[in-house]
Amino acid sequence: MRVLILVILSLFATLPAQAQDAPAAAPAAAPAAEAGADRAWRDTTGYRFPAIAKTVADMQNLAYAMTLRDYCADARVPDDFVRERLARFSRMTGREESCQTLLDY
């Protein structure tokens, strides 16, 4: 499993950096009409794969969750340490994490 994750992460490392050429920000004084404009042109429901940033975040969460699962399974790791790490991971994912919820990753 870890070998598979390392292979996938190495593939992402070889992809060209697409985030470097970010588009210029819209002017601060955008008209109010544009705020409610139809955004159908930005519809991505037919896309086969999610955005690269979402995939990278999912992979990072997976790696962190695997580390936390090791902490949960190791009786030598203090409970306070595990609880603090789970609370930190909960803030990262936006959901309440426990040793049991780590099985979702």
C-alpha cells in the first residue's frame, strides 16, 4: 500500500507546474451585475477527474491519516499526543476525526 502511494506521489511530482501561471485577479470594483452572472460556462460536471489541487489534498490527507492510524494502533504512543494530532487533522479536514474515522481514508 505504501509503495502504491509513493508511486502515485512521484507521478504528481513529475507533472508540470500548472499553478504558476495563475490568471490575473479581477478588478476590485467589479460591477454588481457580474456578481450574479450565469456561471454555466464554468460547469465541470462532465470532467472525468477532479482538479489537481483536490487530488493532491486527498493524497496528503491519506498520508497523514495513515500516520495517525499507526499512532492509534501503537499502545506506546500517549493518548494525549494522539488526541492532539486527531484534533489537528480534524481542523485540516473540516470534520470530526477519531481513530475509527481514519478508516475512511
